[in-house]
Amino acid sequence: MSADSTLLLQHDQSFFDALVTGDADLLRELLSDDFLLVSVEDGAVAGKDLLVGLVASGSLRFPAIDSFPEESIVRFVGDVGIVVGRTGMNFTGADGTEFSAGSRYTHVYAADSPGVWRLVSAQGTTITAPKEG
């Protein structure tokens, strides 16, 4: 794995860590100003300000996010880094609803400068058990 891939996976883990610890300042640092999140739960779209605000207020909590960086696929296209990975997560929404899911995700990063990556876009898809026929 290249040094760039390792660095991008570290940034990816920092994003998950910031969600779990509720670190709004770290989220502000990690996310691009035009960041968009497509929810794994329902496909809703949220921007940076909404996500950071919900996490900062405690309305959106992530008690646990397990990531599996050894399974991640990291690709680069110019100044863009793409991580496709897998998580197991638990979160509690603003209405108190608890949600757990195994998911595959795609995170798109843009380089501000060498070694400085900002998460531009994140989308998760719930992994469902295969249906038996």
C-alpha cells in the first residue's frame, strides 16, 4: 500500500472517530465546505453544516463505528482520492430512533495541498443478507 493510500485511510478513520466522539471541531476540519452525505439509513442528503450541527448538539450520536481498513479499496484520480470500504455502525437519530447497519461506503476526498485531504462526499449502502431462494 502506498504512503498516499495509508494517509487517506488515516483521514477516513479520523472521520469515523470524530463521529463516535462527537468532535464537531475535528469534523469541521476534515470536511470540505461543500461536503454532502447520503445517509445509509434512508438516502437523505445532508451538508456539512447540518451534520456538524447535529453531532455538536448530540442530536445525532454514533455510539460505535467499526471499520475494516484492510478491506478498503483506495484509488486516486489526480487530486481526488476515493475510498470504498465497509463499516458496522450504530447511531441514534435526532428523534431518538436507534439504527444499526453493516454498510459499504464510498468516500470521495479532494487534496487541498499535499497530504491535506478534505472529505467531499460520503455515501453508504446497507449490506443486506443474501436472500435464500
